[in-house]
Amino acid sequence: MEKNRKELIDQFISINSYTNLSAIRDPEGIQIKHIQDSLEINKVFAFKPGTTLCDVGTWWGFPLLPIAISNPHIQCTGIDSTRKKIDAINTMIENLNIQNAKAIWTRAEEHNEQYDYVTARAVGYIDKLLPRVHHLVKKGGRLILYKQHTPEESQDIIHFGKKYHFIVQKKHTYQLFDWDIQRIIYVLKKI
């Protein structure tokens, strides 16, 4: 993964120089705030071989690309409503020869496929997000939310999860560095 990580950073910096993907432009910032954060899910559980994952609101390809690179045994799809972001991600996928990933220009509520796993990293508050993405998760599948930890949203995730037939299966709190905000990954199972 180390070689792939450097290649991903180089690609991201190159494309970011002419397509505004992120304000984070230095290699260390990309490594910590995008790649390391994306890969935190690998500490929570292992993706089953042959399963499918959709990254909703993939914007700049995180967590889509690090998950795809570190889990070549699953099929990954990123969706976003911003065409230039999707074009940039597909360029990175092609240049990095990532065989198990693709990015599609669409809105979550208009996308009709279902997946074993759906990720959403800093996409929106749960009351707006869940109505748009719940249909993408197969029964028995997982919705994986990368969030900033707040007690209010934690309660809302439980409340809105029940409304859309999800239960909180796991919570994983972490920080990317010593003075970082408290972050949390929620794994919600569709019942």
C-alpha cells in the first residue's frame, strides 16, 4: 500500500493543480487528513471478498480510492453530482490502474443499484443524508458514516436509523493526530 499511497498522493496533487478538489494540497496533509482517515475503516472490520461498496458524495475520491486500493477483493463505486470531480476521480483510477473502482456522475437519490456497503464521509447531517441513501444499502448491508463526534448527532443517528430500518452495529472513535477533533465511524446495519 505504501507505493500506491505515494502514487495516489502524486496523482491527487497533479489533478488538484488544475481542478479544485481540496484545499489540502501538501503530501503530508493529504496522507493524514484524506488517506489515513479513509483507511480507518480497515481497523473496524474486514470487507468480505466479492462484496460491493458505494461511496456517496465521493467528491475527491476519499474514502473510495484508499478503500479500493487496500481492498482489491471488493468492487467499489463512487457517486457524486459534480461532473468535474467524477472526471478527476476516473482519471486517477485510470492512471493508477485501479481495477476494482469506478466513479459515476449521478445523485444518490437517482442511483438505483444496491450495495453491501455504502460509505459517506462528511457528506451531511443524518436527517438529510439518510433519506437520500437508505435505498442504496442491501438488506443486511452496512452504512458506514465518517463523522465528527457530537452527542446530538449520535442520538439523531439512532433515531433516524430506526426510521429507515438501520441499527447501530459499531462505533469507532479516533483522532488523526494529538490535537485533532474527535472523529467517529458509525457502522449501521440494515435490518
